Amino acid sequence: MDWSTLVAPQLRALKAYQPGITAEKLRRESGLTEVFKFSSNEAPIKPSPLIEAAMCAALGNANRYPDAQALLDKLAEHLGVPVASLALGNGSIDLIEGLVRLFVSAEHNVVLSEFGYSAYPAFVLGQGAKIRIARSGANFGHDIDNLLAQVDADTRLLLIDSPTNLSGAELAYADITRLLEQLPPHVVVVLDEAYAEFAGNAEKTAKLPQRYPNVVITRTFSKAYGLAGLRVGYAIADAGLLGYFHRIRPPFPVGGVALAGALAALEDSAHLALILNATRSGRQRLLEALAEEGVTVVAGTGNFVLADFGPAAKPVYEGLLALGFITRAMSAYGLPTHIRISIGAAAEIEMLIVAIAHLLQAHLNPHADQRHSALVTS
Ligand SMILES: Cc1ncc(COP(=O)(O)O)c(C=O)c1O
């Protein structure tokens, strides 16, 4: 069967989104028993006992469809926004996909940023719409003037991530409001704040939809709350907008166990603080070690760093993988000298630092002894 003749024409040439390699896949394919994952910007800390207990309790109700009200109410209180301005999704990416479906059809274009999150284009092309790309600015972040310059009469949506998935570059609050002030009223903005809790604007940006009804904020429990496996995200938007949004959504997008876990995570502020503190100190340690090796790191916030290894990027990435360290090569983003490294657990970061130092040394001095495994297990 030649499916390419049946798939929608605008999607035939699309490349699949490349998620980070999972630890299980590397274990299966390499035979390595010890594998360390630094590739998908997850938290390296397991759910707290409170979160786990809440999820276990919810298991007993698995015969019933879930009720999301308790999580919605808690989120509204936590964010200081009306409960009618909240919607939940199966991860924030589910909400972003739904928002594109709600607003965009074939006669429209969507403005994206050059180094925006790579999952977006498929959603736009799926609607048969066009993509207009704005050149990125400093640190691979978004440039407001370039974004505005791409907007025309057919633009229906502007979709950007801040901090960005690529470098962690964060838009200043004043730049976000300047963008919102200057956009024509026919453009809806989706501001993807998957990394909001690591950055500085979260409290203020949560309230943006109250002042600018054409902006939707999306956030997630996958990063700072450490619950990527549960798939829970939320959107903050104008209640009127959500009235339409709910019409196109599947019933019960988030399962009961995931709802219970997310609610417990919101109530367990100590666990959030633990993840934020571990991320901060791990990030600092990694930045210092990379600087010592002469590796340039792009300025940003988030639970990861984007580092420029120059010509050593490929051998370092491949060498790390061979040793069981999964990082993210950035060649698919057109940045062949960069590697993105998520902040792992402290002990794993130390092992990673040793491995990087060794691989850089081996790259500079290829004839030196290379006993990788001895290094990592020591
Ligand atoms: C910028 C950005 N947006 C959205 C997502 C998806 O997050 P979720 O797990 O909430 O679907 C990610 C995940 O890495 C991301 O980096």
C-alpha cells in the first residue's frame, strides 16, 4: 500500500518529530545496563510520597470516568485566575494542538519563530495552513520586531515558546506586552510556557489573558512538577475562547490517576521546591564544568543548557551515547555544533562531567588511551 498518495498532500513531506531517545531504547539497542538520560528536559527526581499516595488512591476509581474539578479549582487558586479561564490537556502539547485546530484553517498562516519548538509545524500543516517563520534573535530567542513583521492579513495565530525549548531564552514581560499591544486583533497568540516555573515571569504572565483576551498561556506538569509521564498540561485563556475550545475537545482528556497526581503536586510545594533547587544547583555545576572545559553555553533559563562544543560536538554526542549518556544533538535544528543537556541528578551530572572532559580530551588528542567504561563506572 502506498500511503503517500492518501496522506493529506501538505503532510507528505513532513518529517516526524524526533523525541529524545528513551533510556529503555538505548538499553535495548546497546546492551548497556546503566543508562543516564539528559535529553528530554524531564526532572530527575521521582514523585514525592504524597504524590504517589494520591495516585495510588485514584487507582481504585479507575472504573469511573474522571472528574477534573478539584484540580481546576486548585489551579485557579494557585494562579490567582478565574476557574473558567482554565482548561486541562493530555500534556500541554495536546492543548497547543487543539488551539491550532480551533483557530487555523487552510486560508490562514501561522507565525512561528526560527528556533521555536519543533513540534509546532506539523499542527499547522495538518490544517493545510501556511507557516511564516520569524528570524530568531539573541541566544536563539524570539525577536518581537521580526515576529510582528511576519504578521499579515491572513495570520490567525502566533505560536512561541518562552523560555524556549532550544536555549531557554526568555522573553521579557515588557516585550510580551509590546507584542500583544502591537498585534492586530485578528491574531491569537499562544504563549507556550512549559518552563515557566524555572523563569521569572510566571506570576505575571498567568494574568495576561485577563488583560489581553487574544493570548492563551499553556503550561505543564511535565517539567518543574516532575510529572512528564502523567501527561497533564493546562491552558489559561479568556473564558469566551474556552467556550469554543471545549466544543472541539475529546471528552476526558486527562485520566483520573494523572489528575490526582497533578493535584497532589500542586499541594506539595516542598516537592516543587526540591526540583527547582536541584535544577538550580545542577545547572550551576554543569555551567561551571563546561566553562572550565572552554565550552560556550547559551544564556537562558530552564532545566537544561544549550552548549556549543564546536567541532567536538559530534564525537562528544556519540561518545556520550556509547557510554550510556543520552543528550540531545542539535543538528536536526540546524545547529550541528550544539548539544542540549537536561539537568540530571547531582551524581549523574558528576559522571557526565567526567565523561565530557574525557571525550573532549580524546577529541583534541585522538591517540591518547580511551578507556571510557573504566571512567564511568569509577
Ligand atoms: C516548549 C515546550 N512546549 C511543550 C512541551 C510539551 O510538554 P508536555 O509534556 O506538557 O506535552 C515541551 C516538552 O518538552 C516543550 O519543551
